[in-house]
Amino acid sequence: MGELTVALAEALTSRDVLEAVATFVLPPFGADGLVFQLLEGGRLHVVGAAGYPQEFLDLVEGIPIAAHAPFHDAVRSRTPRFVGSLAELSRRYPTLRRLNEASPKEAWAFLPMLASGRVIGLCVVSFGEPRSFTDDERALLTALSGLVGQSLERARLYDVEHARAQELQRGLLPRELPRLPAASGVARYLPAGRSEEVGGDWYDLIPLSADRVAMVIGDVMGHGITEAATMGRLRTAVRTLADLEMPPDELFSRLNDMVCDLGEDFFATCLYAVFDPVTRICSYSLAGHPSPVVVHPDGTVHSPDVTPEPPLGAAKLPFETHQLHLPDKSLLVLYTDGLVESATRDADQGLVELRQILSDAAADTVCIRNTDEDDDVRSLEELCDTVMSGLLPDQEQTTDDAGLLIVRTRCAAAQDVALCSLPDDPRAAGQARLYVREQLTAWGLDDLILTTELLVSELVGNIVRHAKGPIHLRLLRSRSLTCEVYDGSLTTPRIRHASYTDEGGRGLQLVASLSRRWGARYLRDGKCIWTEQDLPPAQTLGERVRTHGNVSGAPHPVPGE
């Protein structure tokens, strides 16, 4: 009783209660079977068992209590029922012939479990051989049933609350990551194995204009519902700020203000990166977070030696922006400290192990020459599982949440990018239309010539009238057609609500109507206004890859960057 009491006091979950009873109750009585059934809606549902085949458990799952006489008698009277043999069971309860024949046991103690003054279920202790129960055994088993009932009720409440908390946290994470022209990503989140609280780890993959992609991973310090909710707020804020095309350092400045406003006890680490498939540059900033790990196409593994800024909520502005050159089909590995740091190793040792795992797996997962996107994602899934199992082999013993995001980058092909400079005078619009006509004809996109001419003519005309040069036009063909017009002004374009008598002010309305989406992003010495149009069905990315082969060629420069 003393050993059982200690074990039940330490039990958190229903499984812990079952293991405690199986360990400290069954051997002293010579029992070899145990079933926990909870009473819900007049039916008994199996929540744990030991020593029974699954076929029999399926047979008694959800059985109405009125249809099982021993259960009904024990629950109704709140007193145990002891049956010493199969013959006695058949004699006392003849209506249970089917269950009696299916049962692998020969003797039973049906013990009602009480908690908070009510019967919550039944604990069945069973034996492989017939036996008689002494008065001492009956008294001891009756006392045990009350103790187990209280522990199981507490464990069930914990199970429900913990499940709700984890469901909340997983609901705040992306259900699936998008498959983008410039990146495919796979992520894993592993909650702490024995933690009573949920954590604040999160990750995301966000599409930006011109096929650029934002990658983010972060960790709200602490555990609990509050931290999980804060994680959801930060993830939403990052997506909102990323949609405004902010560079990493400016985004972190805004995010740091937000975390500071939450209170003095809130801190979060974060890594935010933006990959441009045209320039092949990945720009990123760190706020108290581990640096990324890069796996190059030849299998070499590299981790930049960068000193991160303090965490969000404690950082001093400004943040620093770092850059990586990523060849085509590189891997960018982002992770939280729970993946590499534990009670048995420090972060540096964990990073060494992570790099070794990635290096060992590189030959099988990185050097993929086919262009099948499904195969690509499957290889990343396998790599994620390899990393998680290699660094966290005993997941039940983890003391901190662990997040992992692996992204394979794809660069734009040289033949899919076209760039030209335009004069800073009224001739620019006409030259832009001519360039668009020639380039889309070369690409076989004749169906888009008219709308694209209208778009670039309006955007270039606005620059001539309201902004300043130099003017550049860039066309990017991928899953959509992107038109970018660069100028040297920082003025913000806005759609006007022109009245019926106005002779102008409808240009951006035309742009919004002709394009799938449009926007602006700001550079260090100007801005870029961009539009996106859907390609005709025959010009999908897969069709172009089969036509042109793998991506190759030198990166294109970006005006103003």
C-alpha cells in the first residue's frame, strides 16, 4: 500500500496510474490481468489494460452497463464483486455466455472506482487460474479501488487539460507548409515529453513577391497556455509584417516593440530569413536564436559563426542583417534550442551532432537530380525524422519543446528572368511596352502580352509623372508572371477613389483589376512596384522544367539592392 501510494502520487496520466497498479498490485496477489473502464453515458469504455488480448478488449469496449451483470451489480451497490472461477461466473451470470467464453481469465475482482462521491468506473483485477479470495484480500482490494479511483480521476483531468492545451498549440502552428517555386519546406514540432505545460515554439514558411520566400522559427520563453497564446500572436504579427515586405532587421524592430508591450516577463528568441531565388541571397536576422545550418548541394555542411542579438523583449536596436549565398538545391536548417540542448549535452555539442547527422544523410537526401516535387518533399520528411530521432532518441524524456524547419531552396533559371533599363522621360512607357512584347513572345506567353503592356505602361507612366529615376523593368517567369518596375523614389502608391468627373486617378485600379495581386516593397535607395499574373495552363512550372531542364545560370542583379 505504501509503495502504491507513492507511485500514484507521482502519476500524471491515466497510463501512469495503470502502470503503478500493474506494478504494485498484480504481483502480490498473483494476478495477471488488469482493465480500467470509465463510466460515460451508461456505457463502460476501456481506458487502459494489461494482460488482455486486443480482441477481447474490443469486445467489451463501450458495453452498456446494464448488459454486463457483474459490472452493473458492482456499480449499483458500490461494493466489489469477487468471482473465483469461470463456472461460478457462468452460474451467477448466465446471460454472459459469449463474454465468458471469450475471456482468457478464470477468476475476477470487479472493483468499483469512486471519486468525488460517485462511481466513475470499474477496475477489474483478474487471474489466469481459479482461486478463492480471503477476507483480508477482499478488504485490501476494496481499499485499493478507492485509492485508484481518486488517482485515475485526477489523471483524467490532467489528460483532458493537457490534450486541450496541446490542441490549442498545434492549432496555432501551420497545418501544412506551402510548396513554393523557390522553396519546399518540412517541419517537426515535439513537445516536452514529461512537461505539464505546453510551450511556445513556432515556425512558418511565407510566400513573398517575386518568388521570394520568408522563413521564420521562434521560441517564446517559458511554458504554459499564456506562452502558447503569445506564440500565436507573434506568428500572426510576423506574417502581417512580412506581407509588408519588410527586411529582417526592420521586421525585428517592430516585433521587439510588440514583445516589450506584453510586459517585462515576456521574451522570445527568433530567426527570420528571406531568400531571393534570383540573386540567390538569403538575408536573415537573429534575436537570441541559434544560427541556421546550411547543407550545400555537394553535401558540405556549414553553420555561420554569428553572434545573435538579445532576445525579443530585451534587445537594443538596431538589429544586424546577415547574408548567405545559397546555390540551387541547398538546404537551410532552422531549429530551436530544445533540439540540440538537453540535460546531458550543451548547445555546442548538440550543434556538432546535428551537423554530423546532416552530413551523414546528405548523400541520400540532398543530391536529388529529379524534379518531382512530391519526391522532394518525401526526402525532406525522411531527413526531418532522421534528425529528430538522432538528436532526441528518447522523446519521452525531453525536458523542452523542440522545433525543426528544413527548407530546400530552388533558384530561378537565367532564361526565366529578363531585365532592362528605361529612360527617365515619357519615352519610357513605349519602350517598356516594346520590351514586354518581345520578351513574352520569346517565352510563348502571347496571351499575356496585352494585359502586361497595360500594366507596365501604367506603372512606368506613374513614375515619369510622380516619381524619379532611374527606372528599371524586370520580368520573372515561374508559376506566375511577375512584372517589377523599379524607381528612385520612396513615395507610397495608393489606390484613389476617383469621382466620375476626374480625368485621372484610376491607374492603380486598372493595375489591381488586371493582376492577380500587386504591391510595393522598398529598397535602400528607392522602391519596386510589382504585379503577378497567372500563366496559361501550358506554361506551368512543371512543363517548363521538362522543356528547359534543371535550373542553371548565374544570378541576376536586382536594381537598388
